[in-house]
Amino acid sequence: MTATATRPHTSSPSAPAIDAGEAIWAVRELSRLIGQTPADSAVALVLRHARRELASLTSGHDAPATVVGPFRIAA
């Protein structure tokens, strides 16, 4: 077995950005989908988790923001 060198992960300058408005739209769509699935299903669990993650990116920010990876940048 040979050891391999690892490089730290760096994001490229052209990393995709998520606009806060898009995240809010996605939260609404996920809520709609959650309403169509049985509450105790695995699908609902995954959708609720995704909704919670997206909602956390936009909570507490009055001004529009751009989300880039784990960072939130005010516009």
C-alpha cells in the first residue's frame, strides 16, 4: 500500500453562487413537496433536512445576500 499526498480543497474563482431569493424559493418548493409526502416517510425526512439547511442560509438577513459555499455575502 502506498501513501498518497493530499491537497487541501480550494474552491475555484468560478464557484457557483446561490442567491438568497433562490434559496427562499427552494424552501417554499420543498415545503410544498413535504406536504405531498407521508410525514413519517424517509423522503419527508430528507426533504425537511434540505429545507432546514436552505432556510438557515437566509435566516436573519434583511438585505439580499449571495451564498457561496458555506459563506454568506451581503449584496
